[in-house]
Amino acid sequence: MSLLTSLLRMRATATGNALRASHLRHLHLSDQPLMLLALKRTGPAARPLAVMLGTDPYRPQLLIAPPSGSTTPMLAALADTVTAYIDACQRHSEYLPAVSDNKPARRRHTDAPQILVPNPQTVQHLKDLGDALRFRRADDQNSQSVQRLGHWLTYLTDRADIPGSAALIPLTSFLGMHWVTGQSPQEDDDLATLLAWIDPPRNTASGRDAALKTENPATHRLAGPATDAAFDNDHLAPLFDAHARTRTQGRDQTRTLAELERLLAAYMQPTWDLMWHAYALLQALPEATGSTRRWDHERTAFTDECIHLTQDGRPRPARDQAVAAAVRLARMEHAAAAFAAERAADDPFARAELRTTGAAFGGTVTVIDSRHTLRGPTGRPQWRPRLIVSTTDQLRMEPGQPLVCHAHRKAAYTICDITRRGGDTLVELEITAGMGPAARPNHGILPEPGAFLVFTIAPDHYRMPEFPSRDETPWTHGGPPPDHPDHTDEDESDESQ
């Protein structure tokens, strides 16, 4: 938690109302997302109890798993709904011309699936469910659809680990990105109390008072995937016992299943309404410029996954090998750095937050050397204007660090020298990109003397490292098996003697 976030949390505690922590919405929101609210049984992590899902807030679909017996019919119905939503995103595509030899021409889907769940715990439940389903045997049509559901759940939960991805979003984390409450981060994982702080009803004095009313044990319902212990003991357990008795006695179980459906529908409906309330609050926020680029990347990843499913279709391994795990970790780190840099370029609050951590600095332009040039590799002079910025921020950077500035998005900067004088720090910067050709220089990137600018670390500074191929990886880390000498003939000769 940064210094600025801590300050906002203290102010929210003092005032009793949540405070805005972002001026813009930094994730893309689909016009028709798939809302998914899941409940699980106690015991195995992937044992489902019920799922409420749909794209219409007034017509949710409720799927119930029987208290005993196979869950395949319920999972098959879930697979039909989820895959139908995903297939609808593949109806239209666009042509992308070739950019370079490494990026040939290709087609990309114009849309991608977006699933919204109430909290990060539901993401973990869907991950466990995907791990359990994608390796199932596909003997009939139902099992094939369930196996495909497991494949897509694994893909979506993997995307949820990528910072800036909008394929599978927990709403509590999404809201927490844009509002700070006066309660603890653990309490922010509860959707009902979080929304009470952010948007309290009109008849309450503050968000704190609304949250206290929401926490009433008689009316509070967890947003899943776990259920409340009192609800389990007082309501679910008697119905499960009645279902078991009717099964033992050979009687019709339709009545107990109908009662279970009514009970779970009443339990889940308040959270379902809160999810759409959260969606409306987030949709009302203006969208950041960088979210469009990230959604384009999301559509690219979705298109690649569709191609993989069509051409190969093999499920992802249960565990990544060493190189695959390192590549995945590097991609997550690269995405986190790029997401932080793009948020800083778009949002003044994000820039202020980075300044408190030393990952950015703001200062006043004091000197501009617009005639500075360097000799290029061919000996020709290159226009490299320099400027000096005076800042009082704590600087945790070194010369050579690439930077970007929100005021000049197409320009790139490099720190040449850092000089500390008393309480101020003088940072000499060189403009390294965006100047235009030497014959037609772009003087528009030069700031005015006295201008206040904020510089952040350039996202291009974070590059993917090179990893060895499988043939170059030791067998202890997932490479080819070691070459063992074949002693079959020797053994046979020994036995013959």
C-alpha cells in the first residue's frame, strides 16, 4: 500500500465515505459481459453447488447441482451457456495487415469474452474447477462439452493473473482500483460492504453506517464461492438430509430439489443485484486511453487461443515446466510494469501515487538546450535536445533510465545526470525519440520554460528476457530425457551364459 493510498484510507475512515482513487477506468468493460456467481460445496474444492449466470440482469440462469450423485448434467448446462457466450465472440473478425517479417498479416476477432465475478475467491474456485474438468475423459457429447468448459476456465483464470487483462475480472478488485474505503483490505473483499462504502443508500448518514447495516448477520449473504456456516446448518443441511431420505426410500426427489432451487435463488439474488450495481458504477467512469490498447491485446490472445483449440486442442499441462513457468512469470512482470506505466500516463492520481514511491518524479523545467546534437552511427548529426528539471521528489533512479512524460506521449527521455543541491534535485534529460528527422525537427515536443512535468519509467524499459529452447534445457528442468546406455544386449548375453 502506497503512502497516498494510506492517506486516502485514513481520510475515508475519518469522513465515513469512500474516496475516489482514480480519475479514469483502466480496464475495458464490455457492453454485454457474462456475470457469473458461483457457490461450492464444503469438501472438495471443485465440487459445485450452484451457479447463477447470464448477460441480462433481470433474467439470470440458475444451475443447481444435486446434493448427491453426478454433477455432469449441471456442468454440461454450464458448459453450454459459457461456450455459447464465447462462440458468439468469434462471429466476426478483422484483417490486420503485416507490420514486419515477425508480424505477418492475420485475422483477429473483433470481440473477446469478458466474465465478471464477485471476488478473487471465485476466480480461484473457477481455476480449481478448470483443473478438474479439462482432463476428463470425453466419451460422449456431455463430457466433451464439460472438458471444453474446463479448457476455457483454465484460459480465463490464467488471463486473470495478467495485470491489465479484462477477460475475467473480480468486481471487488475492480472497485478497489478506483475507490478507497475506511475498512481493511480484507473487508474490501466483501462486495456488499464495499458497495455500501462507495454508494450508500440515501437514507443512511455515511458509507460506514451503510456498511454496518449490511453486516447484519440476519440479512448478510456471502458473495461466494463459500456459503455462510449458519446458512449451511440451518437451511442446507436439512434439505440435504431430506433429499438423502427420499433417495433411500425410493421416493420422488423432485420436491426437495425444487425447494433447494428456491432456497439458493433467494440466497444468491441479492449478490446478483449487487454485481450489476457495481457494473453500473464502473461503466459510468470515463475509460482511459490505454485500456483500448490492452483490449486489443486481449482480443489477440483470445484469437490465438481459439486457433490453438481448433488446431491442437490438447489441454494445458497440470504443472508448468521450468522454462514455461519462467516465461509466464516474466510475462506477468512485464504486463505489471507496462500496466503501471500506462496508468501513470493516463491518470493524474496514478502519477501522484508513483511519485510517493520514487517510481516517478515531478518538477519544473528550468533550462532547455534546443540546439544540442550528437553524432549518429553514420557520422551524421542527430538532434538531441536536452532540458533540466528541478524537483523536490525523492528520486530513486539512476542515469541511463528511460522515461516518458504524460504531456508529450510520443516523446522518450533518458536521464543524463542527477545533481542534488540542498533540498532540490536537478535532473538533466535528453529527448531520444519523437523529435522527427533532422531536416524537419518537431519542436512541439519541447516544453516551455517553467512548465511542470511528471516523468515516469518507460514501459519499453521492461523487455522479455531470452529463454533457452527445450533442447537446450537440462532434463532436470523439463528438457529432453538424459541419454542412458542401452544394456539390453549385455543382460541377454549374461543370461545366456
